Amino acid sequence: MRIDRRTFSRLVALATVGAAVPGHAQRKLNIRVGHTGITWPWGNPPGPGPMRLADPAAIEQIVKDISSLGFYGIELFGWQIDGMEAHGGLGRLLEKYNLPLISSYGGPNLTDPAQRKASIDRTVATARLVKKYGGKIIVFGPNGVPRDSFNFAEHKAGIVDVLNEGAKAVADLGLTPVLHQHTGTCIETRDETYAVMQAVDTRYLKFGPDIGQLQKGGSDPVQVVKDFLPIIHHMHLKDYSGGDAFLGYSPLGQGKVDIPAILAMVNGKPMDGMVMVELDSSPNMPVPAIETARMARAFLLKQGVALRS
């Protein structure tokens, strides 16, 4: 299915199923919620300079903490999953702490033709490991660009072509690729997100929005989720306050995003992936990662979302 303007009204109508209703916070919601690993400072992706290697002890702590709080699954960066192969693989930690791997974050370079083949090959190699460890979702996070000089229109066709090629290769493995729009990248704004999702082949590429990133990028996350609900198969559940800590994000319920409305829309929705709590770590973290995850747990329980005991 390709989403274009002619089919938009139908999709919006479908998306109203499960929309927010009065008193929805008082009823139990049928949503399985996991947590990403980026909240733990040592779980951040490598920055400029030498490639950071996966730290088995640090990754074990992430898996242990997320499992201990009753979340249903975990998402890690592709480089973490790849790097753990030199230490016996991720499987032993998932089994030890009884925590399923749901997804990995990575994806091909969308704007540099010279990197196209190598980055797609790398994405597929990671996808094979995700499948090996029982995961289902490959999150395509767009690559960063200098936003002040980036011309989306000039790159759109190439972006769509790479997404289609990469998504088909991942789907051929039996996994589900999802696009995750992101600030500071080649797909940031509402218009860019809609333009891409209306152009790609959604038989293969689904949508995995980050609702905090949508808010930070100037979009209405509730409207975006409503418009694309039929093809959403994964989600980063993130709040945004605009403060100094956590790169402007905040623990769930402490920011500007209408989290209850989002939860009401995805209540009972079949997904290949999972709703993933996420809060970016930053140099300024007023509370440790596990405490933010506890805050998220308490907030979700109050909304009627059940977690593992």
C-alpha cells in the first residue's frame, strides 16, 4: 500500500478507531510496552572519533534494569548488538534476564550515494542478528545532515529509493523495517515525514514514529500518529519539555506531549514491534537512568498500562 493524498482521508477515518475517549485513563489498556537502551549514558551511539566498542558489562546493566522494572522488551542500537558477538552474543543476557529483544536502531545512509550499498549491507547483517535473537523490528533512523543548508527536495528521490531498497532487503528476511523520523537528520519536519511516507512502498516499510522527536521538531504528534496509525508497527514513547536536561526531553508525563491520547490510539492495535519508552541520556542528567525508567513505569501504571510483575 502506498499512502498518497488520495487515500489520506480513508486512513484518517480508520485511525479514529481507538481514539481518546473520556475516562480512558481509568480503564486497562491493551498495550505491551518496552524500553530502549539509550537512556543509560553508556548506551549512547559512538560520536566522532574512534568507534566505541560494545561494553558487555554496560549492556548487561541495561538489560538487567529494564527487565527488573517489568518492561516487555528491549531495543538496542545495531552497533551494540553487532559488538556483543565478540563477547558470546546478546542471547545469553536476554535469556539470563528473561527479556526479549524486540528491535534494533540503525539503518542505511539515505543521502550519500557512495555509502548506499555498504550501509544497506550493514543494515541487513544487523537484521540477521536481530532475527537470530528473536527480534522483529529494524528501525531506520535517518542520518544527520547540516539542517541550515540541507535541501530536502534535492534529496527526496534518493532518500525514497534507499528506503525502498533497504526495506525490501530487511522484509525479505521476515522482519519489519520502520521509519523513525528524527531531529537534526534528513527527515525531521512534518512535511518531510509526510512526503517520505507518502512516497515509499509501505508494503515493506512501515512507520515507527518517535513522538517526542515530533514534538521537538514542531509537529503535532497526536495528529501524526492519527494520520499514519494503520501503518504504525513500532513507536518510541517519549516526552518533550524543552528543558536543559535529557536534550530537552523529559520523563513521561512531565512534558508537552499528550501521552494519554497517544496511548488511547494504539490501545489494542496489533503491531509487529512494540511501544518503547525512551528518554535520551545527556551530560546533564538530574536523575539516574533507572530512576527515569521507574518514573515511566509509575506513569504507565497510572494510565492503565500493565507491566510484568
